Amino acid sequence: MLTAVAWPYANGPRHIGHVSGFGVPSDVFSRFRRMTGDRVLMVSGTDEHGTPIQVQADAEGLTPRQLADKYNKVITEDLQGLGLSYDLFTRTTTSNHYDVTQQMFLSLYKNGYIVPKTQMGAISPSTGRTLPDRYVEGTCPICGYDGARGDQCDNCGNQLDPADLIDPRSRINGETPKFVETEHFFLDLPAFAESLGRWLSTRTDWRPNVLKFSANLIEDLKPRAITRDLDWGVPVPLDGWSDNPLKKIYVWFDAVIGYLSASIEWARRGSDPDAWKQWWTDPAAQGYYFMGKDNITFHSVMWPAILLGQNGEGDHGGEPGAFGTLNLPSEIVSSEYLTMSGSKFSTSRGTVIYVGDFLREFGPDALRYFIAVAGPENQDTDFTWEEFVRRINFELANEWGNLVNRSVSMAHKNVGAIPKPTAPTEADAALLATSRAGFDTVGDLLRRNRFKQAVTEAMRVVGAANKYISDQEPWKRKDDPDRRDTILHTALQVVSDANTLLTPFLPHAAQKVHEALGGEGVWAAQPEIRQVEDLGDGPDYSVLTGDYTEQQATWESRPIEVGRPLAKPTPLFAKLAPELGETGPEWAPIQK
């Protein structure tokens, strides 16, 4: 299983809307798949090229590389804090990424899918710099939406060029751009209309919103520029272009290639430099791509076209390139938007909650749970502090945390260890059957990337266990210790089962529950940040990685060990103050 996670842009810290799309869903998927025995390779990194990096670097008085270094560090630390179990989280400013990007470019070029073409490019009159397509806004000439970007209209989904927009303006300073003729290389997307259409017709199990959106794009494919007039990016690997300081590969093209380059980097840093091929050239391997809905175009059309062209499988044929025949995505797992006060999170408008701030205040599992159970899986979801407090207090703390605490506390107080069951009743058997059935129910939903339904089903097991304890009243069984111990053993077995069901969602809490049940060692492995040497002649940098093969969590019900000593438990989740639901923390933006 290849888990290909959208690359966060390194021009600032990421907010909770970002990780609701690419972060938490991809980690839930990867942790679950590892627990079932699948071999997972989860890769991504920070996207560090393009004009937006230059613009932000100018604003902060830094060079583009210094800015990328700054925010790569912030983002990597945030993702580690959230517990995202990357095999490799790298960056696009590495020698390895440059090399892989240029080889992909040449493979497409040799097969005739990259062609030169002149176009009208948007230039900032005040700086003389090229304005990237998405930094030009105006009115869509197709649907009339005022707020369309120069690369596409989010309202109607059509591809655009900046020169197509009515009343175009720069998003940087509001000035009207100047359009000048310039030569660039284009990905000949119309040359993939038939091959992309055939491939998309086989993707019947995708989320309906992704499939419909992608099918509409195929109907009107246009050549797409893959080079730009700027001095920050991957050089074009052709004579007359490679030594031109103002011609670079467009950031969108090199970013999607990052999935491949990160996989190759991961392999090169291990014992087998060719290990990446098991995930990319074996037809039995599967690739799942995680992102927000604004990224669908690049992953369901652009990246598959690049792969088809490299493989020599576009409408004009060709020969496989330097990397052989590469697998196309198995599924595009796209989420809708997590909004606030009905609007997208926006740094410029002040409606933003940064991941780092959230983690420092509430810890990782509170955010992971909210995104899983109430996040924008199939439709836009409005984040409110009131709903967040309600979910944490009444579901995580009152339901799950309380089940763990009172089950372990009573067993510790009365027995000091996991008690021995005797003469189980129908009520005991019924709860255990519910718990064990959860592995099939929740597992099936996770295999289909239905995370919200999956965590809801897992919490249903928790609810059934709480009701069982309330009905059986083990605290009243002082005169019948055998029955009391049977009840407590049953409850603890379901705590163990529920903990397994919730591990993909709540890995940090899962480790604590494992220890509360007397377990030792690593239950749910966490990522770590390591300093590495560049594989070429570039500077050293940090990556997020980890060894997830030694963890104990597997997707099965394991009998708990009678007699295992139990210590007095500590609360699993702290309840939040009710007034937090009205205003949020002091550092948070006020919701209207």
C-alpha cells in the first residue's frame, strides 16, 4: 500500500483545515493497513518552490531557501506532534527530487507529450516578476464567478489561463497584471483524453464527488504549462534552458512527482535502493492519494497524465521512461473543506487555527478524533468550539475515557490484576460478540476509507460496554466475587478490543490504554525527526520518519492475560471547560 499524502506548502505554518484533508485521514489509513499486515509506504514532504515562496521570503526579509528551511521545520514538528506515521516526510529542495523530476520531464519530452508553446504570461508591473496562475484572480469567463483563479475556477471546475480572466488582478497587491508573450513547455493534456478516459472509467469505487469532478475535467482538456519565468525552482534539463536562470519547472509539476521522488529517497536511505519499485512497478501494489478537494485536478488528471506519458501509454504511445512502467493511483481520497464561521480557513482574513497552537493546548488525539468523527469527509464541515468541546467532553472523556478508567480502577481496587472469569452469562457473551464483530464492521469501513462511519462504529462498542457495566453493577457484587470478576474481566476484554479499534484514530491514547491494561513496550509507534545528509551535494536537512514494524498493534481481538498486574489508572482525557465552547482559547480567532 502506497500512501501518497499531499505536500503542504512551506510558506507558513499549516492550519487545522489543511491536516483535516491530507493529514489525519492518511495516517488513519496507514496505521490501519499496517495493523492488518499490509506493507505500507507513507510518503510526502514540504512543497518549497514557486513564486509564493519568493513573495513570502521578500515579506520576511529572507531568501527563498531560508524561508523554506524555516517553515519546513515548523511543519515537520507539527506533523510529528500530530503523530502522522510517515515512512519519509522530506522536501522538494533535495538533490534527489531535482534528479527524479528532471528524469520524468525528459521521459515525457522524448515521448512527445511535452511541447514548446508561446503564451501570454502575467507579469507584475511593479516588480517585473512572473505572477503564478493561482496568484491572478478575476471573473470566470465561463460561469461568471468573481474569484476564479488563473489556473482554474473553483466554482465550475474548468481549467483557465490568467489571460482568460475578466478584470484580472494580482492577489499579492491588487494591481492589474501586464501580459507579455513568453515561450514555455506544456504538458499536452489533450493527448491523454482517450487514455485518461479509459482509466477513469475503471475507477468505479471512488468517492462520488471525486469521480464526477474528474470526469468533467476530461471533457475539456487543454495543454498545461509546466515551466515558468522565475528563478526559484527545478532547472529545465534541456540545452538552452538548463543554464537560463529565469526558466524553471513549474511548481505544480515537480510537486506531484514528489510522491515518486520521496519513495526513491526512502529506498536509497535503506538497505535496498530499488525497494521503491515494490510500490510503484508491481501491478499488485495499490496507491492511495490523500488531499483536500482543491487538489483533485492535480491528482486525478495531471499526475495520471504524467505517469501515462512516462510509461509511453498516452494516446500517442511511446516507450517507458527511466523508471519503467509506473502504477497509476488506485484511489483519490479527497476530503471537502473544514470551514470556520462558514468560510474557508484563511490566514489573511484571520480565520485560522494553526496546528501547533492546537496541539499545545489540547494535544494530538483531541484534534485527530474531531477530524475523524466530525470532519469534512463528504461535505464541508464548519468547525465550532462548541462542537469541539461537546465531542471531547461527552464522547472522548465521558464515554471512552470513563470506560477505561472505571474498568481498570475497579479491577485494580478489588483484584489488583486482570481478574479470572467464571460462568459467563448471556449478557457477557452478547457484549463480547458485539466487540468482536466490530473488527469486521470497522475494518470494512476503513478499507473503503469511510473514516467517519468507522470511528462511529468503534465508539458504538464503547457505548455498549458502558451500558453493560451500568446494567451489571459490579460495585454491588461484594457478596459474589466470582460474578464481579467475570463482569470486570468482560469489561476489560472489551476495553482491549475497543482500544484496538480506536488505535488508528487515537494512537497516543491507545499507547496509554495498552499500558493501563498492564502492557509493556510499543503498542502504536510514533514518528521521529532525524537529521540526514543530502544524497547529492545539497545541504543537510531534517526528515520525519519512523520504524513501525516493531509495534504490537494488530487488527484482531486478543485475549487479555488473567493475573496481569494493574496499577491505579490516571485519566485518559481531561474534560474541557464549558465556557471554552463559547469563545475558544484566547489565542483563537473569534467566531461570528
